[in-house]
Amino acid sequence: MFEDGLHTATSKAQSALEKKILPFYQELESVEGEEIHEYLELHRESHVAYLHAALGQLSSGFVVLDASRTWILYWVLHSLALLGEPLPRDVTPDHLIAFLRSCQHEEGGFGGGPMQLAHTAPTYAAVASAVTLGGKALALINREKLRDFLYRMCIPAEQGGGFRVHEVGEGDLRACFTVMASAHMAGLDADKVELARRAGLAEYVRACQTYEGGLGGEPGNEAHGGYTYCGVAALLLAGGPQLLAAALDMPRLLGWLVHRQGAVEGGFNGRTNKLVDGCYSFWQGALFPLLAQLPQEALRPPPVPPSVALQLPGDLLLPDPPMMGAASPFELAEEEAQARMQEYEGLRKRAVAASEDADGALRGAAARHSATKSAAARELLDLAARAHDAAELATTQMASFNVAAFNICPPAEPEQLLLQEQQHAAYRQALERFKQHQQQGGQQHQQQEVQAELQGQGQLEGQREQHMQEAHAGQQQGQDQPMATDGTAAATPGQQAVFPPLPVPPPPLFSYEGLQLWVLKCCQASKGGLRDKPGKPVDFYHTCYCLSGLAAAQYAPGSQIMGPRANNRLRRIDPAVNVVEERLASARAYFASQPLPPLQGQQQQGQGGGLGQQAEQQQGQGQQEGASTSSVADPMES
């Protein structure tokens, strides 16, 4: 924002932020290689102490959040679950279950506090809290009434589509997400399809995509990181990657998204020309693992015919993303930056000399009788002030260039990214052939031939070692899947061989390490809790979403954990609903064992076509025709 020479309130705020974070990153300026991990420790004990205090008596200042008490519980429980830490000794699950039960509305759904109106946002928070607690907390959810409440929130397509947040309330993508996420966590899978069909979600979410590529909260609104997450997660929950790719302009969405990562900070902002904020570590950062489920070709714009390309002006080309290519101001050579600094210094010296002349004129006898000289003196003083500001800005820019997240965690070389993309594409193609052979009942030797090809594509040592570490850690966390000697998933007796997850990850869509750097260096407070940015106070909301974004970056395809691995490693989240993956799996297994009777008339309505039928077809046959649905908390807290 500063290289165009136009000084605005936003560019000044950006410069001030960079000046604040310089001390955090200058500590790493001389650190090389693996030594950087020693400086990026997650302050677990302090964060746990801060979170435990939230489950006790809150101060009177929290009265303004009386309608967000279920949210506070979710933020705290989810943060503790990410850290793998228990509840405090004086708080039992029974206490929290009793509180959640008091927030459940008699007609379905949950309010923000006891005896409050049911609302889709605190309903999501309450269901996510119960899923995180697990065990008997799951039984407190009246799923039949919850289902009725979610259906009542539908806005018919002929009335605009989407969902409202409460009875006669507004509708937006936040409501779409919280409805779909609540249904998913509660195991209402068949209802997700029908809810989406009734609300015309495919068309509604598509209408929220802006010319920038991101999604606004409602059609016609500015693209926003939180609402973009809501729309994307909704589509995936409704029908998987096929629906997402069919409903939105994915290349334009990705182009907007990658430009939200700050090249200096490594964190994300939520809108164009806004400052980075710790909470967008999740709202933006968790989108990339979701997009990684799509094939690479779905994320690329269609090729432009050569005859048309010759007619396009060069300024219409999409600029490189900040962290993944040459981007201003980092495309400037260091010599040019030094020259700019010298120019500012020259300005400053001349302005200082001019201010001294002005002081002399003001002290002279003639100055008392000359309005012209006084005006000239004031102009010279203003010039001195502007020159001082310019010199200070140049100093900050130069220091930022040297210690930016872009330099501390540099992106991979383009050639390396291209090679990785080719290997990943080859693996996916071989995997599709393997699946087709299985579906068509191919001969055993054909399957073995293709499987050998798959395994050959996955022999990069670094990726294989990480795959082994992930699997070993999963076993330690209770995900005890048998492993073969080569690190792939082994078949248990009586089971068909299951092919392992992709050992060749797709090329990174953003700087996973840069985001972790931002959270660990700039968002942690030494006394516990995480924050928006340096200079801001900690709170439970930012603690939750900074940790969630950190977890999303740690488990992104091809990522590595920054800092001491044993200490910094968080639990894996399901990025589509933001609860710990293993707890979500346990909850859905529990709910699957207690199926609800079909909604009256649901089967007949589902056979009428539209989104419900499309989703079933696409999930079963992989067709690309679209719809949508969602899952997320309140992206408007920050």
C-alpha cells in the first residue's frame, strides 16, 4: 500500500503495524535454517491458564456478551481441545452440560444464553461445544427439534433463498454456514441435502460472489474473509468438491484469497486494503485446505486463445500472490530501496536546513512586520515535517524488507512448484485409474500394476517421512490405523486394501510457514491468550481462531510444523466445521447409531430434482452440477 506514493489512513495504519511487528521479526534476522524453530514456541501453559479462568466466574464487563455465552464456551472448549488439555479441576462436564441444556430452546435450536431466542449462530456454537465435550453431552441435543428449527430457518428460493438467523431475522452466508454445520455435526446428512434444496443455496451462494472473487455476506456486499469461508464450507458440506467447483468461479476466488496474505506479516486480512488480523488465520487460512480438495485444473482460469491474448492489455493480467511470487515491494532490488532511502535522507537534510532558516527569519526584526516571511517560514516547517515522516517511513520500509515473513519463510522456487504439481497430478490420475478398476471389477493383476505406479509416484523421501510422522502421531492420539512398513495404510485381515492419502501433496496455495510465524511471534501474549495483532488485548475469540488457523496451517497438504514439534503440535481440525477431527468422528458415529425418522414428505420432495437430487448424483457419480451449504461461527466478531 505504500509503494504507490499515495498516503491514506490505511497506508499509514499499515506502516504503523509494520513498525510494531519489526521487533518480533528482527529477532529472527540472523537465524538460519532449522535454528528458527527454537524461537517459535507455543506458550501452552500460559494459554491453558488463561482458558481455564474463562470457565469460572467472569467479570462484570462480560455482561455485554450475555447473548454470546454459548460462543464463549465454544471458543474456550475448542481451544483446550486443540491444545489437548483437560478442563480445570473445579469444572466438570456435568456443569457445562447443564448450562447448554438451559440454553436449548423448547422449539429447537439454542440461544446465546439461558431462556434466549433460538439463533443459528449460538446453535452452531452449542452443538460444537457438545461435540467437543463428547460422551453424554451429545445426548442433550434434541436432534428432532433441532432439525425442525433448521427447516424453519429456510428462506424459499422464490423469496431470495438462503437461511435466516432466527425467526423473522435477516438472512446471510453466516446463517447458511451455521445451519449446515449444525446439521453436519448432528449427523443430519440427508437433511443437509433437503435443506439446501429448499433454500436454493447453490444460487444464493453464487450470487454472493463479487467481482473481486471473494464472497460478501449477502448479494451485493463487499467480499469478506469470514463470509467467504461460510460460503465455501457450505458448498462442501452440501455436496463436496464437485458442488464447490460448479457453483463458484474458483480461479477468481483463489486470486482474491491469496492476496489477503501480508508479505511482511505472514498473516491474513479479511478485506482489500485492510490490516491483517489474527482471527483471519482461520477464516482465510482454513479455506486453503478446503480448496486443496479440488483438482488443480479447477483452480486455474481457462486458457486464453492466442488470438484473444494478443488483444488484451498487460494490466489485465492477474498479479502474483504476495507470498508466492514476485510482489511489490519485494520485487524491488535492495539497491533501489537503498537509493530511495538516500533520496528521503536528502529531503530531510534540506528540510532541516530550511527550518533553521525559518527560525532565523522569525527571530529577526523584519519578521515581525512581514506576513510573507512568516508564511514562508511555516511552509518550510511543514516541509521539514513531511521530510521527517518520509525518512521515517523509508526506514521502516527498509527494515520490513529485511525481516519480512516473505524473507524469513520464503516461498518455493517456481520450478519446484511446477515439478510438485506435475507429480501430484500424475498421482491423482493413477489413483483415479485404480478406483475405476475397483468399481469395474478389474482383474487383480491390473490393480496391482496401477497400485505399483501409485506407490512409485509417492517415493519422495521428505513427503514419505512426513507421512510416517503424521501416521505415527495419529496412532498416539487414538487413531490406530495399522501401518505397513513403507508408511502406507495396511489392510487388516478380511479387508480390501485401502490406498493411502496422497503422499505427493499439491503445491502450496499460500505460505503455511508464514502464517505460523505470524501467530507464534505476533499474536501470542506472554501472560496467556492470543490477540488480533501486537498492541491489541487478548480475548477468547482471537485465542480460538488464532489456534484454529495455526492448526489448519500445520496440517495443510505439504506443510511442516514451525517451532518445537512436540510442544507446538495441535490437534487436527475438520476445517469445514472447525472442531477437532477425532471428536467430530466420534459424535457422528454416535448419532448414526440413533437415526431419526424421515421428515414427513421429505422423500417425495427430494425426488423433485433441484439441489437434493443433484447432490445425491454428484456424491455418487462425481458429476459437476452445483449447489451449496455451509458451516461456521460468527465471522463478524472482529
